[in-house]
Amino acid sequence: MNQIASVTFKPGLPQECELIDVTTLFEYNKPFLTTVHRAEFHHIIWFQEGNPMHVVDFEKIPITPDSLLFIKKDIVHHFDPKHPFKAKALIFTDNFIMGNPSDAQLFESSLLFNELFGPQIIQMKQDPNLYNIWNLLTTEFTHPKDQFQEELLKKHLQTFLLQAERINVNRKQIDKKPGISLSRTLAFKKLLDQDFKTHKQVAHFAKLLQLNEKSLNKATTETLGKTAKQLIDARILLEAKRLLIHTNTSIKELAYALGFDEPTNFVKFFKKHTQQTPLFFKKQLHA
């Protein structure tokens, strides 16, 4: 079974957090960066110059200068091969940002790295503090490794994310204020990413969250306007589309990989939600 290319975090660094000059990286690794891939770490990409079109899954995102794009780990994306740009990226792993329960709760409640709300992009100039914090991060990376560096980098990164989150939730496009429904929806999404291949019933996730199905549906509907079952189906469909378009996986292999008992059941599921067969969808996108 063919797989979408995956990138692991570079071993041997002082900590699992790194500042990368994407412009320089592009010079010798352009073929890979402009081909669909997913990374086992999170990105904050600062597009400093240019107007590229960044593709996240099947969504084309027009980039303007001085903008920040937040990419969660395992998201399928690629850089624009045609339009020049200048960019830097801050990359970090779960291990780095979620070292203790309170750090994990803070990060997992963020809307910046949650594809339920679509790829998040903000302008650096919306808060001058973002430049200052980025500079603090840059300076700390140049400091020799000592017992303070990792904690300082973590604190600077958390502050940067909090400042960016403040901008994000105050925009008209994002009106999801903290509350029980949002918290339950985010917790459901985390479990869904882990279990969608093996469990496709709302009851399974409701039980893990210690909720009844009605309460879970209420939370997701209030937050996203969709039932829990709709979100389960959407997650399966997204992974199916990724594999259909970006790999040579057969329909049979794909169906079993996504937890369907029979390939025919997967074909019926896909056609129900797209009005197309998987094979037609694949051929159409490759035409």
C-alpha cells in the first residue's frame, strides 16, 4: 500500500523545536516541499514576502505578505512551486509543547491548530508583540544550549501562540468562545483522529467522553453546526480522498485501511457523500 510521504522531526537537536529558513530550504529541497506530504510536527509558517498559493489538503490558501499560517501535525499540504516567496517556519513536536497536563490542555484548546475550523491564517501586523516574541525566539536559538534554553523557548512559544489566539478568536470569522460545547467538541475531535478507522459510531466516542449521544451532538451542533455523526463521516471521507488522490492505493486496500468490512461498503459510503464513485473521483482529479 503506497503512503503519503511523511517527515519526522530531525534527531539530535537540543530540543524538539527548530526555527527554519524555508527560503533557503527551498533551494535544495523544492521537489519534496512542493509535493504533498505530512509532518509529525506542527508548523507556524511566517510568509514574509510574496503571494504564493499554499495547499492544505484540498483547499488552496492565497497567501499575502507578512502572514502566519498554522499547520497542525499530520496535515497533508505542500508549498507553491510557481510563485516565489520568502518565509521562515517554527516547527515543534507534541513532546515539546505538551510537556505537562496544563501545557497540553492549553495547546489542545487552541483553534489555531484544529482543522475543524479550517486552516488558520493571521497577519503579523495585527499585533506588534508577535514580532517581538519571534525575535526573542530567534535570539534564544542562537544561545548555547544550557539548562534554561528549553524552558525559555517553550515559554516564548506559548506566549506567541496566546497572542495569535487572541487575534484569531477576536476576528469575525472565528466566534467560538471558550465554553463547555467547544471543550467537548475539541475533546471529541482528538479522539476521532485516533479512532476513526476502527470506530464509526457516535456511541463509542460519547462513552469515552462520559457523555450520552444527545449531549455530544448538542456540543458539536452548537460549535460547528454539524452532528457528531457528520463529523465522523467527514473525517473518514477526508482520509479517503487523501489516499485516493495522493497514493496508488487500490480501492480494496483503501477500504480495509479505513476499517470497512467490505470494499463495496466503502464505495457505497463514498458515493453517498460525494455522489461519485471513488474511482471516478480519483480519475477526475487526475484528469
